[in-house]
Amino acid sequence: MLVKKGIDYISKGPCKLTVIKGRILIKGIEINEKEYRQIDEESFSIVPEEESEIDTDCKILAEIPHLGWEELASQISGGKVLLLGNTDSGKSYFSDIIHNMNKDSVIIDADVGQSRYLPTFISSTDGILEFFGDISPSRNYRLHIELIGKILDKEKHSLTIIDTDGWIRGYKAFLHKLYMIYELDPDFIISFDEKIVDYFPSNIRKKTIMAKKIPSFLERSRAKRISYRISKYKKYFEKASIVTLEYEQVLGKKLAEGLFVGFDEPLQLFYEEPCSGYFIEELLGGLVGIVNEGKISGAGIIKEINQDGVKILTPVNKVQGVILGNISLNEEFKERRIRFSKC
């Protein structure tokens, strides 16, 4: 198959590829003449550096004019880079390109909805985790920024790439991104959306570089994004087992069936009169962050609350405590919100 410079070949994997003649790039990694690759990516771009011939069983989904992401990535070799743009604009793929082109680099994945690690988590490619507990930063955008900052403080690389979420519409989204920029103080901002840059003050616009976004026909639908999250949950918990925690590690001191208290504030597991304090619904199936030695080490699901304690499904071997999130999962790993209300 002949591939031409100036064209990006959007492809589907897993598949095999050999360069017969010429040079190509895949996620910023150069593949030269007579080199073979097994590609495990579900989707990726073949980017010829010159007119090349390849032998492949990869399915070519589309041919688009070259986006220039590799050339843009080559201009950045140090500092902090913050990526901004709508959902499915290409931020995560572009972050992989920069990462692959810079040996001393790390990606902080702050997209809690389409997380590389697991939805509701912020993570780094070095394995540092923080549990946000929701699939959208809109739930608590100040906490979201704080958790990114915690990971950023622990990373000591010459280049740090911060891959953000796609929440860019509305005033609260504007505040979220503005505060994020002020708090994290990036050296470069790569934006995949021209419109949002217009709303920023001049000092932020000066360090913003525009990148071409992927064509709209390649964007994933809401249904596909939901399917992605379900697949991540299924894979993560497929080898999980049950651990039992004391009530105090999750809910507080038990007073009666379905009634707990923490710091003198009652909590009911369902609404029932008389009601004082708070009540919580959809707790079974609740997604939690697992805590060990002061660090987040993974995720768990609340499966049962009985006379023995709280049973948590998790692949993590050691559990010292948990942080309760806002998302609950049913048996098919479909999400619903935990409802926490004052009586």
C-alpha cells in the first residue's frame, strides 16, 4: 500500500504493519524501512514522513489532510504543557505524541470521564493516582484542580503534559479552566478550540498555541463514550475479590440497621421518617478510592453492608480505608449517581 506525505491515514487496530520503503510515524514513533510493528491501539494515525510503501492488515478508516501534530510536538521539549479542547478533539492522542517524542516526560491524565486508568480517577503515566470520584469536574472543579496539582508536585520530569477534560462550554467551565491555568502555571497551552481562547486574558493568550482538531466525523458519540467507561470498569474488576471493612472505615459508627453517625451527624442508608442529619441512596455499587499508607492505590465497589461490616469488591490486595465517590455502578457497570441529601 502506498501512503503519501501530507495525508494522515486514520487506522483501526489491533493489526500488523511493515514498512517496505520509506519512513512513517505512529504516535510520534518513527518506523523505518524494513521495520515491523504489532500495533495494539484501537485507533491510530499512520503519518508518512515521505512517500512510503507499507504492508499491513490495518483497516484504513479515513484519509485526512495532515494535522501537523508531530511538527507541533517537536517544538516542545521542556516545561509544563496544558492541553485544552472539547471532548474527542484529539488531546489524548496528541499527549501521547509529545510523550513518545520526549524521553524525560510524563502525562497527567485529568480527564476523569475518559480516563486512561479508570473513570473518576486522575492519574499519571508513572502510576500516581488521585481519586476524584466523579466523571465530570463540574461536580467539584476546585477539588479537581487541587488533585491535579498534587500529582504535579510529585512528578519531576523535564516535560509534563497535562491532558484535560472536554468541559469547555458554559461559565463554570470557563472558571474551571481559568483557575486551572492560574494554579498549575503551564509554560505552554495547546488549544484545540479557537473560540475558548478568545475569552482568556491577554497574558494567557500569549502562551497559547493553536492545534488542529480531528474532523468531526471521527468524534465518538455519547453512547461510545459510555461504552468506553463500561469496558474500563469491566476489565479493571474482572479479577477482583471481596474484602470486608469495619463500618467506621466507610460510613461511621453503626447505631442501628441502616443508621450510622459520624462526628455527631446521623446518616441513614435510605429515607425514612423520622429523618435527621443526612440520608444516602444508591450506595450499593458505590465506586470508592482505595487508600493505603496515605496514598490512593486503586478502586473498589461497595457490594454489601451487613452485620460483619462493609464488603468491598477490589483487585487491590491491601485496604486501609476508602474514599466514597459520587458514582454507583449496577451489575452491568452502568453508572448512576449516589444521592446524598440533608433530611
